[in-house]
Amino acid sequence: MKCLIMRYIVASVTLLIGSSLAFSGDHQLIHARSKRQFSLGSIPTVLTNNGLTTLVDSLVKAGLTEALSGPGPITIFAPTNNAFTGVDPSTLNSILKDVNLLQKVLTYHVVASFLPSSAFNNELTLRSVAGENLRINVYKAVEPETVTVNGALKIKTLEAGNGIIHVINRVLIPEPESNIIQVLERKGNFSTLLTALTVTGLTPTIQNAGPFTLFAPNDAAFRSLPVGALDSLIGNPEELKKVLLTHVVSGTVYSRGLPSGAISVVSGAKVKAVVGFSRMTIDNAQVIEPDLFASNGVIHVINSVILRPSDQPVKAASNELVKAVANSPNKVIPSKPTEKAIVNQQLTPTIRDIPIILKENGLTTLADLVMKAGLANTLSGPGPFTFFAPTNDAFGAIDRSTFNALLQDVNLLKRVLTYHVVTSALTSASIKNELVTKSVAGESLRINVYKKGKVITINGALRLKVLEASNGIIYVIDKVLVPDNDKSIVKVLESKGKFKTFITALVVAGLKNHLDTAGPFTLFAPNDDAFKSLPAGVLDSLLNKPKELQKVLLSHVIPQTLYSRGLSNGQLHLARGGDVAVTVNSRNLKNFGEGRILVRSKFERYPEVSYVKIIRAEPLMDEDNLFGRVLVEKVFRGKSYGEFDLSKTAYKNDFKLVPKDEEEFYLSRTMKPEEVEKLKKRLPEFIQFPPLLREMISKQEKDANPLLKAVYNMSPNNTEISIEPGSVCKKKQIENPKAPHLYENLNLNL
């Protein structure tokens, strides 16, 4: 029997090797995905682990969880919980009551292929499982770079064992795939615009070419024109065409991708866009209904007709339109005029204030603290606010006793949080180096700009990204800011207690008052031990020569604010004149986490020791390496995998910093003997053969259900499974195949 099993296994292996030689490219892709399947859960599991519970509940109700747990590959655009609350209640109820309709809505979010963010290109059109198209747009002109799916903002990306998840901020409602003209006709309040397009001969182009962005004046907008203006335009088709083409932009520009500033329109002119937190205007017109999806572009409804700017010459409109059509990607999608609308209602606008944006972007620790401090209502108000928002890891890096003190003292917590808030909108364009602004807590914040604007700090904390809310702007930062009564350089030195010699030297050299009241300065401050290490007699000699001492002290002063994030290899200009060479090396810099422990969510699944330890950090080394390297040692399931560069991994956002008082738990984590025995009882005593091999052996041995007896060798940090030799046993089947149809009608000629 043992020989028979080995013969079948050899035959199977030979078959697999032959397949891999014939399809080597596919084999490598499948192999890579198979490895990921072992380390990551299925799509429903990852959705649940990341708190997307409303979507998971809807998938269960629609009976789609098994399909989304299959081998894939699958890409799903996953709306947040808040996205579902933004759907009109009557629309949402009608969807939830009709399982077929619910399935169509949910499968409209699914594509049957693996599409990582790197595969996204502007104007990429994808066919959803529901059979209707999705349009991906990538906007690099806005900060930060923005990706939308039918206008919904992509918030983050999660990887699953059988595919990839792109979290979005809106539920996508499938409608008949209608071009721009058909959408205007269906809406019912654009009869004047449709007539004007017909008169000018633009209807066929707007209907069949594209993609275009149309700023569409409704009927009320045309009625608001001066008396006789509309009749005059209708009587002059060429002038009317110029006006209409001032409302058309080549390409699909959803509201999320629309930057403030001058926008080139197809007429050859430019219109001015002003994009605010809850308001968007195009020249004299306000956008009152943004982001109407069309198969060949997008429509923004406006409340006024945009008249051609008198100070801008207009090129031949028909030629410009021809060029725009010729240069735009061919994304024309045939319409389906006989198809009925699934849902013919628009989503109500979602109020996305600061607390909501914090939760949507995973800043859960900060969001919880804002609630605890009673600041949620204030930060949901009209604003505008600027909020410097520390990450979850930033809070995790705080000393545990300090963090507990914050939790126990609401007034202290409120003071710390309001130190991160400014009662005005500080857009990226308004930020300048050495900008000082007053926080709500009453103390100052200093913003610094380094590396030609690529690195921005707030009190030394690194700005990671920018998020926009309906009532303000959020700068995500990597450190919690602690208010410290606006102390000057001298007062900080005095409070530290280990700079007595340096302060004495400042007094002797006549520099104390200057460093106490002027600035901004960067001071490289020698402590008392540094002065003690000077050769005998040198310090006394300097103290007796104030002018010489002054030169020495000013060699430690830079006439600007240079936080460690702003330092790089090169020369710095000294306050006394001349330059000093700077070499940035993390071995000489502290507080970059060296020696600290990081963990990932997947580490929590295993009982064995699993962690990542920071060995060395090299921040901001040069212009081409703005964020440096982080070399770490990886220990996974009790086994060391040596050093690697954490900054090159695709899962940086999944790592969290372990508080120092919890490090011992992660370093010594093992299974207790009673836990081992409990686990053994849950493991199966017998193991099934693979389906095809089971069929072959069953026919050969006349055994309806041959099984193998499992032998477990368990230690606290390792679990091994082997097969007892010759153990083909007749036992009750453990479980049925999950896909029995795959094995039907098999003709096995043994």
C-alpha cells in the first residue's frame, strides 16, 4: 500500500512539473498567489478584520461570501461603514429588501481579476462582475495624488489571500450605462441645454466621443440670463457653440480630482475653479450637484451659464473639439437604451467632517480620544479648522504612564488635543518655512518646510499626508505634540538641568539675552559632560576670553529652525559666518526607534514569538532618499529571518509600534502545556487524501473513503504534522469537498 501511494504521488509530481514547464509564467503567478493565500485571509475575513462590517453583513445577506472566499483572483472596491449611511434611506431599504438587486449592487463593486494600485491608470475602464463598467481616474495635479472609482475616493488598499481590496468612501449604485446626453435626458431639467447642443450640432460628439467633463447649466441657470440673451445665442449658432464649449473639459474630472486654479476648456479659453471644503465654483457658477456618472465622462450640474471671458481669445471651437476628441483615450462605451434603471435616485451628499475623515482613514486612537475629550461636536462644526493628526503609532510610542495620565485627566487630554488644532484653514499652498501659528490651546506651533517642499514638519513632527474634510483640512503627522508653555532656547536649557556650564558660558560671552529673545535658531548644545571632556585648562582659558568664547559658542548656532527631519549631508551656515560640515548618520541620532519592537496584524494569529526589531534607522540621507532606510530583524513563528529593509516592504501601514511596557510579552510569547493539549484535541485524527488521489486509491483498493492517520509533534514554538506509515484507514469522512461539481464525470482509467 505504501508503495502504491508513493507511485501515485510521483505521478502527480511529474504532472505538475510538466505543467510548470509548459506554462512557466502562469505558474509563477499562481505560486506567488498561493504563498499569499497561506499568510492572508480571504476577502470576507480581511473585510471583517478591518472593521468593514456593514459591507460584510450585506455580502452575507446577498449570499456572496462563499464566492468571495474562492480562489480568485478578485478585486473589490469596498465602501466604508459611513459610506452606507450616506445612501438615501429609501434607496438603501429598497436595495436591502431585494436580494437580486442587492447582489447586483454588490457585484458592481467587484472585478474578476487582480488589480493592485500600480495597475491603475487615468481613464482605465473595468468591467464589473455585474456586467457594467467602472472608471478609474488618477489625479496627480491635486495633493495628495488622488484615485477615484466612478468618482468615489480610494482611501486605502488591503491585500487578501485571494485578491485585493480598495476601500472607497461611497457606495457605487449601478445605473444603465448612459452617455452624457442620455444622462441629461433622464434627469429631466436640462431641456434648454439639450436644445442648445442640438442647434450647434454638438449633440453627436458629446453623445459618442469622449471622455468629457461637462459643467451643465440646468434650465433655471438659462432662465437667469439677461432678457433676450438666450434668444440671441440661439439665433447665432457659432457664438452659442463657443459658449457651450466653455463648459466642456477634455477628460474625466470628478470633483475629487478638480484642483483650484485655471482649467483649460475645449473652447480654447480657461475658466477659474475654486474648490473649497463644501463648495465648488467654476467662474461665476456654483456646482450644485457634482459627479453624475456617464459612460463617456462626468457631469457637474451648475446654477449659472459660464459666459466666455472677454479678456481671453477663443480659438476655432470646432477645431479644438476635434483635437480634444482625437487626443482623448478611446473609452466610448455602447449604451443600453432598453435597459431599465436599477436605482434612479441620487445619493444624498455625505457630510464628511473631521471626526468622520479620521475614522475613514484609520486614525482610530485619535478619533476615540477626541470623543473622550468631548471635542467631537466642536470638530464637526462649520470651521474651518486645521487639525494636525497623530497616527495610531504616534500614540503607541508615548510612554505608557504618560498616556494613562492623559486618559485619566480630561482637561489635560483636551489641552493636548487642542494644541493640535488651528481655527483657520492652512492649505498646503499657504504653508511657508518658519510659519508660526496659534493653536486653540493658546500656544504656538511652528511649521517648517525642507527639501524644496518635499518634507514639512510641525514642531518637528513629520507631515505624512493631507486629508480634506468638509469643515477643514487634516495633516497626518508621525508624533504627538506636547504643549510646553512656549519656552525660549535658554529656558529649555535651564529646565533640563544638565547645561549649567553652557549657560554660564552664554552669560560670559554676552549671548544669553540674544538666545533668550531673538531667533529662530538651531542650537547644537554641549551638555555639562561635553565641557568636562575638554582638555585641562581649555574651558578656564575660554571663560577668560569672552570674544574668543563668543566665536566658539556661535559655532554651535544656526540662524534658522532645523529639526532632525530637515538635516541632510552637506554644509550649514553658522550664525557667526562661515560653514560647518554635517553628516547625518542614524547611529549618532536618537529617538528613531532603534531597538524598539514592531508587530503586524498577521503576527497575532500565531502563538509563537513573532516580531520585527529595529536595528538601525537612516533618515533623510539625501535628495533621492528622502525617508531613508529602516533596517530590521524579523522573527516569525520563533524563527529568525535576518535583517531586511522595512522601508521597501509594501505593508508599512500594517506595522504598529509596541509600547515599551508590552515588549516583554511579544519577546517571550509561548504556548503553555495545557494550551498545547487543548489545541491537539481540536486537530483532526485522520486526514483526507487530495480529491483526485483519493478517487484513484479508492478504485484501486475498493475503499470508499481512504484516510491517513495524522501524527502531531508539538512544541511551544513549533507544530509539525506527519503521516503514520501505511495508515490508509476506513474512517468517517471529516468534511465534504467545498466544490463537488469540480469532480463530477471524471473518467479515471487506472
